[in-house]
Amino acid sequence: MNIDAIMRTAPVIPVIVIEDAAHAVPLAEALVAGGLRVLEVTLRTPAALPAIAAMKQVEGAIVGAGTVTNPAELDAALAAGSEFIVSPGLTEPLGKAAIAAGVPFLPGIANAGDIMRGLDLGLDRFKFFPAMAAGGLPALKALAAPFGSVRFCPTGGISLENAPEWLAFDPVLCVGGSWVSPKGAPDKAVIEQLAREACALR
């Protein structure tokens, strides 16, 4: 799958912080059962890489790494089995390394210069981050206007309540959200219900 296909799989990509690798499989099973197959595991904890490897075993799950900030983290994420890579920003070394690896890559952008740097590298799918702190939907509408071919996944401050407004904007293919994967031991019934609600947003 390319990054466009991954972004179009469901309206919400769960942004997951795993503190305990034992939580990974039940969390992934509940999210996939609720219809959210694309799972972004952030590299913010020591449990992240083992969690990615474990979640890969869940049927239907498309598991990637988030918060990837440099080529070394990219390599570690790929070694753990990541099927796509998400970064909070875009640097030339990371962009080139992701392209060379042939992995679907969703770099973060917050301004026109970031988008232009990505386009220079041949990238046209971006995470708008931090979405609310960077000016919210009015900022993204202004940013998207000069770049007709570019599509976005806003992340950062997105909730069940405000997601529909973002998803109604054509250049937005999906949003990233942490509300569908609460921290701690997963309550599978609750998480599956959260996932179903998220899937119904579009």
C-alpha cells in the first residue's frame, strides 16, 4: 500500500502510546474489530518497538511507527516491522532515508516552507501537526490553497467532536487521534465502541 491508500483506509488513524507491550495485541484487536485498521504506534516509550512487532500479528492490522525523527529511528521502526512511517516534522535526511527505504511516509508539516520541502523530495501527503496549536482548520485551509495536489492528515488536538469539521475539508483524507486508544490496560469493549464511532465519522 502507498501512503495515499493507507490514509484513505479509515477516517481516523489512532495515535497510540504504549507503556506496556502486553497491552499491544488486545488494543490492536479492539481497534481493528471496530474498523480502524491503520495503527500508528508512537516511538515515545521503550515498549513501542516490541508493540509494533506484536501488533503485526493481528489479522487486518496495518501497523506503523509515529514520532520518527531521524534515520536511525526509521531503521529501528522498519526492523520492528513497521508498514508505514509518521514523523512530527520533515528534515531532508529523514525524508531521503524514508524514500530510499521505499516505505509509505507521512511527514509532519506546519507551514508552507515545510510543504515545499516535501514537494521537492517528491512527497505530497503530509501530517498537519500540531493541528490545533498551529492555527486549526483556518490555518490548514490557508496553507492548502496554493498546493492543489497535496492531501493532509491533521493530528494534535483532534477529538470526536471536532473531527467531522476537519474531515469535511476536501484536502483532508483522515485525522489522527489519541482519543480512540486511551492509555493503560485496554478495555476491549470500550475501545471497539470508540473505534466504531470514529469509523462512522465519514
